[in-house]
Amino acid sequence: MAERAALSTEQPKLSLVAPLWHTLGLLLILLAISLGILRVQSRVPAPPGEQHPGNVVHYLAVILTEWVLAGYVWLGLIPGATRLRDLVGGRWGSVRDVLRDIGIAAAFWVGFTGVVIFLDSIWPSHVESVGFLNPRGVAEVALWVMMSITAGFCEELVYRGYLQRQFLAVTGSAAVAVLGQGVLFGVAHWYQGMKMVGVIAVIGIMLGILARWRKSLRPGMIAHAWGDIVNLIAHL
């Protein structure tokens, strides 16, 4: 009886949401994207006074790439085991549910903005090398907003949804899963410099904690998208 009771209290074994080869493929794709962005960054921007070439094509390429990553995650999910909605989690059954997640996202955004300001005060970060990607004109601003919303959904799905769940299944440790995806999130932005890798990794870890706490990506998606849009406003 005692043995049977002990067995009944054991935690169910966590299952992978996709094959490990699929996860390795995703990591290689993320590396290739980072190298591609670095190549774009290495091009010498037009000298001051010359006509800005525009970023419309670049923004459209980023939007497309983000959705390709989300599609790759979706196609790799083990049939019958995990659905895309399972990775996102949460449910909006009423306006109150929506407003609650928006409120949580707003509070979280204030919190991680404070952390970023603090980190910048002790470890100043300069990203002038990607300043040429800032939008100019109505069309680019509109595309930037679209790109921010896309990143909010797709990057949260990839990092806090898929990778965090995979790491949790492999290691059995929530702490390792949250830290692992956060570090990868920072490393994926290494083209912005090592200082920004650290800052973005901290943001990724905070988003991972939020997703773990809420058992939903929805607040993090809202905060992520809003943060990118506010970043645009700061550069206008």
C-alpha cells in the first residue's frame, strides 16, 4: 500500500513538444539568421547628407523570417501531443481576461524597463551600428509597428513557448529552462554587441519567468510588442 501511495504521488514525466533533431534545426536556423543580420549590419551606411536607402525591404524580410520560424515550430510539434494553442497557453473568454493580461503586460513592461535603465547605468550600451535600421517616413513607421507585433508573437512562441518547454522536458528543471532560453535569446542578438547580449538575455529570462508564472505567453507577447513599439517612439 505504501509503495502504491508513493507511486501515485510521483510527478508525471514531462514530454518533449517536438523531436530533438527539430530543436537542433531551429538553433541552426537562428544562428544563420544572426549571421545574415550581421552581414547586413557590416555594410557601410550612407554617409550623412546622402539619401537614406530605406528599410522597407529589410522590415518585410524580418516579418517574413519571424513567421517562417513560427511555422517551423508549428510543423515540428509532435502530432497529438502538443498543439500551438498549448504553447501559447492561457485563454481569453471575456473582455476582463483580455484587460487582465494587458494590465499584467503593462506592469511587467514598467518593471523590465526599470531593469534595463539600471543595467544601462552600470553597463552603458551603445548600438549606433544598427541605427541605420531606425524607420524614416510613414511607410517605415507602419512596417516597424507590424514588425514589432510580429516579433511579440513569434519570438515569444519560439523562445518562451517552444524552447522553454523543450528545455524543461530535457532537464526537468524550470530554472534551467528559463535561464537557457533567456541566454539563447540574448546570444541571438549578438550582432548588437556583447553588452546588449547581456541586457537582452536578462529581458528574456524575465519574460520566461512571466510565462512560467502565468502559464501563458499572452502577457509576454503584449509586453514584447509594446516594448519594441516604444523603442520606435524613443528614436523618432
